[in-house]
Amino acid sequence: MKKKFFIIDTSAILSGKPINLTDATIITSPGVSDELNPGGRDYRRFELLKETGLTILMPSRDAINTVKQTAQKTGDDR
């Protein structure tokens, strides 16, 4: 069975919806914590996710460029 990977952004944390770390590897970038209010409910949820397996990775320059190019093509860069 293939391992699943999901990349999440701040909106996934803010949504309040459950994030299941047992069925897949969940990855986010370090900047997510900058968008959360320290001590707030969402920040505490983010900290709990980190403690229970959330992976935090810095994207490579190539990955950032690929995302930007794709966003431009789909109109999601606005």
C-alpha cells in the first residue's frame, strides 16, 4: 500500500477540521506558525499536531517556483 502525503497550509489549521496523522504523512512549512496567534486555540492545536507527528519542512527553491508557475496557470496567484 502506498504511503499518502498531504501538504497543508494555515487554512487547514484554522478550519478546525480533524487532521488525521495516522493514515498519512502531513507536511507543512515553518511559516505556518507565524500566521497563528501564540497562545491562541489554533496555535495550541498546531503545537499538538507537531507533537503528534506533523512534519515541518522548508520547501526547496525549485518547489516554490513550481507552485508559483502552477498557480499562475490556474489563476490561483491572485
